[in-house]
Amino acid sequence: MDITVGVMPASEIAGLQVGIDEGFFEEEGLNVTTQFAAGGSALVPALIAGDVQFSFASAAQTVPALSEGLPIRVVAPAATSGENQSLIVSADSPFTSVEDLAGKRIGVVLVNSLADFLTRGTFEEAGLAATDFEPLEIAYPDAFAALEAGRTDAAFISEPFQTTAVQAGARIIAYPFLEVNGGDPLVSTEWITTNQYAESNPDVVERFERAILKANAYASENEQAARDAVRTLLPDVDPDVLADMVLPTWPTEFDPDSYEVIIGLLTNYGTLTDPPSIEDILPAEG
């Protein structure tokens, strides 16, 4: 059975790539073709349009989509976020803590993005007002250069750019995903399909779920296989960065508490007013 899966260049996708490399999808009779999107915002529309049968998605996309009534459903967890994303400052910065950043400029990729909301949550966890910084739109690849040029005081950054920046002298002062979740990583991404496809092809969905969960377990237990998969997904990244970059983990079960945290971020700092219930987000067990 041929299936096309929507993805983007990111280490979080490595579970899927490991499943392809190790033959877990083949064992389930699935021939997987990946279709890369230019950015995360293009993934759900491609799924709805029928261009792909399954897609990678951020919970920050999935939760609002379900709230708006889009006909999608979550199939399996993709990856966690923890120490693979951080707030960084330049090597010579006088700032050493989140508290020091009160009233300062912080690059957050996009204003009103999950990075922005995570930064606001991190500020509140530090006892500051969630609005006590100036958010600047600075893309991950440009974050370290912006720090060095003095265009921002700190920046939210993700791998592999985090390791590139640290190797060049940047300092990490907080891990926002951990800060807002009591020190634990968040299951922040998932694999999704459409309601129509799931209802028409329940066996394929079950086989995809079995294969990806097996792949996630293998990736989490075999670091070299995971790094080889990341190398396939990110071929232009410097090998020294790939060797040192902090990997996510690839869970084999959902964490409802993670979704509660994400819903809280989206409702407290974003525009989500009618969040779906956890039962409406996550697939029923069994």
C-alpha cells in the first residue's frame, strides 16, 4: 500500500525516517513516500487537500484546527520538546537568567507563535509578567547573528541552530518547554490524518500507527540510528553540529498533561477561546 506523508526538515521527523530505514513500515505492507513542505504552516492544508494521507503536525496547529472543526484526527505521537529548544544570549551578554531579561528584546520566530507563548510562560514561571519583554520576529537561522549584532538581547532557538550557536559561543539560559512543564519534556508534535481517510482506511491507519510506534521506540533506544536519520533529513547541516545537537525523544504513548499545557499556552496568550477536550484530541485507547 502506497502512502504519502507530509513532513518538514526537522529532527522531530526522525522517528518516521528510522521506520523507513529499518523496514518497520515495509513490515506493515506500507510503502512510504515523504513530501516535504516549505514550512509547518503548509502541512495541515496539504493533508486537508488530499495531497498526503498522513502528516506531521505541531500540537499548536492541531489543537486550534480541531477547535475550528477541521476534519482531522491524531494518530500517534511524533516527538517531545525539551532541551532541544532554548532561550540563548550572546557569549558576552550580561544576562544570566530569565529574570535579567525583563523589559528586554527577545527573538521569537513569529509574534503570537508557540515560541512567543512559551517565552511568555517562561517569564511567568520566573515571577515576571508574561508581557514584560519586546518580541521580535527573528528566524532560527538568524538568531545568533542577531544576538552578535546587538539587534536582540536574547532569542528563542531550536536545533540544529541551537548547537551551531552554542559552538560559536552562545549561552543557554532557559529551556522554555521544560520551564512551562515542571521540568519535563512536552509531547508537542504528532502524526495526523483526515477523518475521511481514517474512516475509509482504518486498517492502513492501524498499520501506520504500529509502524511509527515501533520506529519511535527504536529511535529512542538507538541513538546512532536516530542521528543517521537526522542526517538524511538535514543533509546540509555541518557534521560536527549533527554529532553534537540535542535530539528530541520519540514517545510511544501520548501524554495528556502535555496537551493541557499547550492548551493553556494557546488560551492564556493566544486566541484560542473554545479549546477541544483532551478526549477530542487524542485517539481512544484500544
